[in-house]
Amino acid sequence: MTVEVRPLADGEVRAAHTLFRASLHRGPMSDEQWETFVDSFEPGRTHGAFDGDRLVGTALAWSSDLRVPGGAVLPMAAVTRVGVRADFRRRGALRALMGVQLADVARRGEVFAGLHASEAGIYGRFGYGVATRSQRMAAKGARLRPGVPFGGSVRVVDAGDKVIFDLYAAVGRAGVGTIARPAAMWKNYERAWAIKENLVTAVHTGPGGDDGFVTWRPVESEGFEQHVLQVEDFVAADAGAAYALWDFLFSLDLVERVRVWQRPVDEALQAAVVDPRTVTVEGVEDDLWVRVVDVPAALAARAYRPGDPVVVEVLDPLLEANSGRYVIGPGGAERTGAEAAVAVDAEVLAMVYLGGWTWTALAAAGRVQVRDPDAPAALDRLFAVDRAPFTGTYY
Ligand SMILES: CC(=O)SCCNC(=O)CCNC(=O)[C@H](O)C(C)(C)COP(=O)(O)OP(=O)(O)OC[C@H]1O[C@@H](n2cnc3c(N)ncnc32)[C@H](O)[C@@H]1OP(=O)(O)O
């Protein structure tokens, strides 16, 4: 038995979406819901896996991009809606989908693929690694300390106001690890507005104009006096805008707790509040899983800090063109015939690429083959970044 994978025609996409929803134990969309969703597929980028003429699995991609250390922005396929029929699991449908999809991403000249994983055990085998992480936080009775630098004003905008679409592109992309949000990604907002979900958005205006926004769903916890604000989206151009939005959230009436599930791991909210115990870090979790699809292009595009050059061998049996040795130094990276000081697979390369993990830590964990014991520390000097990489866009 072989599974065949091909791009789906527009008329086949609804069946694929129903299959994907079933893989998450959800029922099909109503016609009304589908109306608001149908154009969230990029033509030619939804793949189907077939057993004969029966659709057994699906995966899609959107055209996005990724900011890398040094500031370059490189094309990235945002992969999502991956699912296989319950009665066809563990028969190679996902493997076939991943193979065809990654080849398609490479053919399109996209340097990366990126996804959010439902389970952490799935995607490493296909060369995806945890490139950015985020912290999940809850605040109860929190107040910012006097002296936390922020200002400006916050306004609540009407449901359906698309001001945040352009605002994200204008102010949300400064950090390493941030990605473009193609129109299809905003469909979740449009769908929530269309079916009148209680999704509230507030925008911060700083000295230079609008520079951040936060979106939340209020959930009643114990009576109307005690709501939990579940923050879904939190975008800020800088720390001043972020603290102004935190201050606004903390100040709202009839709120028992504010929960935010994705903030940068190096945001020091506990140090910015009067009582650090009013803010709980509930977990540090994988954010974006990245697959480096074009290793020479990716290595050449990011910036490196001063230090001695190091030769790294990349082992990538799935995308064999990436395999080989690269000399990496302050001036850039290129292929070399010289002997390698370390060797890594595609998953580990993705983990260190944006600076979210150090080479020394991954070497200590047995994830880097070390041939020269000085090499991991030398690579840490080259790959160092100022801020922890953070994506903060869930899709
Ligand atoms: C980006 C996103 O959309 S994330 C959402 C992913 N989808 C889901 O979680 C929905 C529920 N799950 C499913 O639909 C399926 O079980 C999938 C997509 C996770 C896997 O599909 P399958 O067709 O069963 O995978 P396939 O048979 O190709 O397995 C390939 C390999 O992955 C492994 N694998 C598959 N699923 C899992 C899992 N959940 N955890 C760990 N390993 C897994 C298999 O054991 C196999 O390993 P091997 O290469 O060492 O033999």
C-alpha cells in the first residue's frame, strides 16, 4: 500500500478541513461557519494524502516570513491544519505529507517552514526544532511598581475594527522569531467577529502613534464580580507599550485574574509588579517549531557576533542538499571542505539558529556531536542574541 500526496483543488478543501477537525475530535463546520472560513486556504497549498481515491490525511501551508538575528526577513511556509484519519494513523500518511510538503516549500524558494505542534513528539523526525519558546503567565491582584517606564493611552476598539491587522505588520515585527501574518491567519478574528464572540481588543498609543494591542476573552469565573481575562494576542512595539497594556489589564474592574498564554521568556513582569507573587509563571512552552529548509541560505542570512570561525557539519537525510560542512564566522557562513568541529541534525540546527538555545547546553544534553571540545562555547559566542527569540503568533 502506498499513500499518494497531491495538492487539493479548491472543491476538495472542505472535505480536508472536515478531516482535520475530526483528527482534533471536532465535528464538521456548519455551512454558516464555512462561509467565514472558506478563503483561509491559499490556492494550491493544501495537500491531501490518498489511499486509492480516499482522502486519509491533509496538511496546509501559508506564505509567511521569519525575522532572523541581524534583522533579515526570509520567506517561511507557515504549516498548519495537519491531520490524518483516525482509522489510518501510523501507516505513513503524515510521513508522505511532510515529504511532499517540504519538497514543495523548497521548490518555492522558502528558506523555512514553521508550525505549532499539537504534540511535541511528532515533528523532530522531520527536522523541525523548537526555535522560540514562550511563557504562560497568570496575574491576580497585580499592580505595576511606581517607576515602571510607560505612558501613552489605551483605547478599546469596536469588534470588527481591522486596525490591528496593519498595526501588527507595523509594530509587531521588530523581534527575532516574529513572523508575517498573511490574510488567512486573520480569519480567526473575522470568524469570531462574524459569530459575535466576546473578543475585546484594546490599542495602545505612544508618543509615535499606535504601538501595541491586546485582545482578550472575558470568562465569568465565580459570579459577575470575578472574571478571568484570557488574553489571546499581545503585541507591543517595545517594553513601554507592553507595560502600558499590562497596566491597563491590571486596572480593569470585576476581574479576578488575567491569564496570558504567550509572552517572551525574558519579559520580567514579576520584577515590574509591587508583589512578585501576584504574577505566576505557569509554564515555559514551545512556541514556533522551525524547519530550516534551505540551510546554506539560512546560515548566510543571519548575523554572527565576533569570534573565531567554527566548522559545523549538518546531517539532513530528508533534504539531502542541506547536508555538508559550513564554516561560520563573524563575516557569515559558507560551505567548506574543512573538517567539522561539531555535527548536528536539522532539528538541533533549528533550535540554535535563532539563539533560543545555546550550543553548550545542547552539547551537554547529548544533542550535538562534539569533535572539538572548545567548539560549542565558540559557537555560543557567534550565535549570541540580545533578546530571547519570540514568535507570539499562534496559528
Ligand atoms: C501543525 C499542526 O497542525 S499540529 C496538528 C497535528 N495533528 C494532530 O495532532 C491530530 C491528531 N493526530 C493525527 O492526525 C495523526 O496521528 C498525526 C498527524 C499526528 C500523525 O499521522 P500518522 O499518519 O499516524 O503518522 P505516520 O504514520 O506518518 O508516522 C510517522 C512517524 O511519526 C510517528 N508519530 C506519528 N504521530 C505521533 C505522535 N502523536 N507522537 C509521536 N510520534 C508520532 C510515527 O510513530 C512514525 O514514526 P517512525 O517514523 O519512527 O516510524
